[in-house]
Amino acid sequence: MASSRSIRRGWLLTAALVTSAAFLGGCSALGDAPEDAPASDTAAASAAPEQAALPEPDLEGIPEVVAVVNGTEISRELFTTTYRGQFSQAAAQAQAGGQEVDQDQLKTTVADNLVSTELLRQEADRRGIEASPEAQAAVIDDLLESNQLGSEEELRAAAAEQGLDGAAFDRQLTDQVKLDALIAEEAGDTTPTDQEIQEAYDAVVAQQQEGGATAAAVPPLEDVRPQVEEQLRGGKTSEATQALIGQLREDAEITVNL
């Protein structure tokens, strides 16, 4: 069973490495559930049987060196720790949909993301980006809030349950701060314009209208403007990250041994 204290924010830079969800999908929560939803639906959900145990990750045959990026090795230990966390999430989502995880595809994705992360880490070092104590403290505070934990000690304990000892936690914290700074530098000002906000909101409204009478109503723009802005900022940051990774890959020497 997955730990109840598993860290929700992906290490490292998970949100930026994956392509961001389309705004229409990300903003589906803007519409509240219909007030006239049948009570039987809620009762059925409450009466649902206990979820079956999740499958175990297949880690047989993982090489000692999973990949080499410009001479820097990505170890089996790092891959295994990362893969276990990603597998837990993927398996839960697949189980909810009555499907199975394609572990070969997931391994390829995890290795690819680790390569991208290493490229970004190297670029941050090349630019001389440092991880200040203040920035590290800010990341800690963000992780505590997003994971609903009360102290750094609890956070480190949760990380240890996922295979991150103190030294690994400190390394990843430092890298996270550097990569956050690198991406912020690369993305520049991601503040959306009023026109972009209005167009994105109108697209959500149009999608909901296509859903007909069963679709949830979208709140007025003034009520959800912060969420719309956050979605658009995230999209711009993701695009900048993907563009930078693409540029770095063009000149990199990369070997993947999976």
C-alpha cells in the first residue's frame, strides 16, 4: 500500500517536465457539481467496495547505469526511487479506469524525464545559478503546505518512506531550487493578458455549453480569475521548459541503457 504521507509535489520538476494539461481539461473543476445530482450516486460511491491492492513495480533487469548525459551517469538507484513514485500514481489511476499500467512505456518515460532533469541541472550550473537558503526554505514551506505536513521533520520522514535519505533529500532540494530559478529565468514574465484570460474563460464556457443540460455551470469570470491566471501561467512555464529541453538535447550526448 502506498504511504499515506507520500509527497505530492514531484521531485524533480515533474510539473514542468511533462506537457501541461490543456486549459479546458484543467479548468473542468470550475463548474460545480449539479445541485440536483441524484442522491443514489453519492450513496453508491459510499458503498463502493474497498479498492484492490495495487500491483508491484517490475524493476528486474534495470542496469546499474540507466543513462549517461554529457558524461554524467543516472544511476539505477535514482531511477528505481523515481520509478516507484511514478508507478504508484500511474497504477492508482489505471486501476480506477479498469486498466493496467504499461510498465515498459512508463520506464521509458521516467528515464526520459530523468535525462531532461539532468540536462536542466547542468544548464543551471553552467549559468551559475545558486540555491540560496531563503529559496530552499521557500520550497520547504511550499512542500509542507501542499502535503499538509506540520514540520520539516515530518516532510523528511515522508521522503524517507519513499527511499530518499537525508543526503538525497538535500541534493534534490538544492536541485529543485536551482531548476525553479532556471525555469523562471527562461520563462520570463508569464503574466497573462486580459485578452488571454477572457479567451481561455470563453473556451471553457463554450465547452460546457456543448455538454448540454448535464454540464455543470461555469462560475462568473470574476469568481475564477485567479484559477484561470494560474492555468495560463503554468502553460507558459511548461512551454518554456519544453523549449529549453529541446534546445539542450540538440547539443547533448545522451545514452539510455534501458
